[in-house]
Amino acid sequence: MAGTALAIVLSWITWYGQSAIRIEMPRPEGAAIVWIDPLHITVQEKADLILITHPHADHFDMASINRLRGEKTIIIGPAEVAKKITGALVLEPGQSRNLEWITIEGVPAYNIVKKDKHPRTSRWLGYILTMSGRRVWHAGDTERIPEMKTFNADIALVPLGQTYTMGSVQEAAEAVLDSGASIAIPIHYGMYEGSSSDADTFATLLAGRVRVEILKQQK
């Protein structure tokens, strides 16, 4: 039963390139739509929730936010992002917000080696979303950091880019193992850095331990 429930949550997730993720969660009153780091989005819809991990241009795309934003859309991000969006809510690492249908937890996302790319002091974010009892972790832009051993996830979306985020594909795989996730989805590759072969390597490294889903990029 647990595996079935996890597979259902997985089916709600769509990848739109880089770190842009769309989640469509069915509800009796109508589907809830969540976007994380929407980038170059042409979809015609209004989101219930938009989450931004940090202010870099490949994650914080105001044109996509404006396209997806409706009168009731909730927008959440770190302080540096929220202050640039009227009405946005601030979330810090370690904080959470509860909506009727979802819990949003902010988790740290930063670099240890490439400190100039994503400094810890900026307090930028990854997110853990709890929906239907399952925890989906979007790592944001980060290297493998000690905090990943302090929380747990069922589904992990981790970056494979090795210029700005993880130091290697191996490091990305180890980050998934730290989180205890049963399913891993590679993101943040194929546009500015990283390649489809990196995703294949990621799957090979986790074979027999974690189910890897390589999603087709939507447009």
C-alpha cells in the first residue's frame, strides 16, 4: 500500500527543465497546482502555490511567476526573493508553513566547496512538501551538505549540474541516500550544465538501492 501511494504522488510530478517542477495534486474541490522555480513557462494556468529556492535568474523568473500567478496564488521564497515580489511570504531554513492540503518545509541549500555560488549565509532554500502523507524534497541549488542526514524524504529531486551545484554525480547520489528517499529524480541538467549521460550515471550509481525516475523535459 505504501509503495502504491508513493507511485501516485510520483505521477503528479512533471519536470520543465533546469529546476522547474510542476506538481498537480488531485483534490475533491479540484486539483491543486504547485510550481517550484518556474522558468520560461508558457503553460496557460494559475498556480495555487509557487515556491522559489533562490534569486539566480535560472530559478527566479519573474515573467513565469507573473504568468502563473492568480488572485489567490501563494508565493513563498527566501527573504532575498520575497522582498522583490509583492505579497510573497518569507520562509527560512528550518521553518514551515501549513496549508490545508500541503505542508511546506524550508531546508538548507548551499555550497561547501563552491561557496561563491550559493553561500550558506544567504539562507537560500530547498523544500520538503508533504502531500497525502508523502514527503517530496526539492533540493534547490546545493552541494551535499550535512543537514541532508537530519531530515527524511520519500521522493528526492536533486541537481546534477557540477559547475554550480554538486561536485559530482556521485555526490548527488550520496545526497539521495542521506535523505533516505525511495525514489530519486535528477534535475538541473541539460540546459546550462550537465547532460543526459549524467542522469544515466546517476541511475547506475543508485541501482538496487533507490528507484531513479528520469523524467522527460516538458515545454
